[in-house]
Amino acid sequence: MVEYIFVLAAFIAVTGILIVFKINVEKIKENPETIQIAQRNLFIGSAISETIPIILIVYGFATVETVENISVPFMLVILILAFSLFFIFLQSKVDVDENNRGPVQQFSRISMALVSAIPIIAIVFFFTFSS
């Protein structure tokens, strides 16, 4: 049952980062000069939204046991990761002026890296502790 703790951690982290990303990417689309402020807000929001998932991951590793069937939690984490990357990709392509495309894409690439961290940790857990 410990494998679902990692699914919950991935879901909480991705949801928080996507909310912060959406708010800030809209600001960049309106005014690309605010990219430094938006990046700062993204990093701070990412750190805040990953505190609970990090605690859940530490708890999951502390109560580690061999996982018999990882197919359902593994697929859930893959779906969460795929949805988040697809959402960021779409936000970087929709309603973006040609002049603002560079800052929006730069911000989107940073967000993709941040949003992938906790799901990748969950995937590594599944491969490490599966029987």
C-alpha cells in the first residue's frame, strides 16, 4: 500500500506547480518583460507545493516494503506526468504572440523540469522496490 503514497505525492506536487505555472505564464503572455518575476514566483511556488510531497516520499522510503504489483500506481504516475507535460506544452502554444514566444517557451521548459521531479522519484521507487 506504500506505493500509493508516491502516487499521492506526485499528484500533490504536480497540481501545485501547474497552478503556479498557469498564473505566471499568463503574466508572461501579457508582458514578456516580467519573466524574471514569474520565474522567481515559479521557484517559490514550486518549493512550497513540494513540501508535503517530500514529506510523503520520506515517509514512503521509511516504511519501505517490496511492492508486488506496481502496474496500477505506475500507470497513475505516468498519466499524471504525461498530463502535466501536455498541459505545459499546450499553454506554451496557445494565445502566444510571435514576439512573446521566446520567453514563454523558456518559462515552459523550466516548468517541465520542475513538474517532472517528484513523478520521476516515484517511478524510480517503483522500479527499485518491485519484486
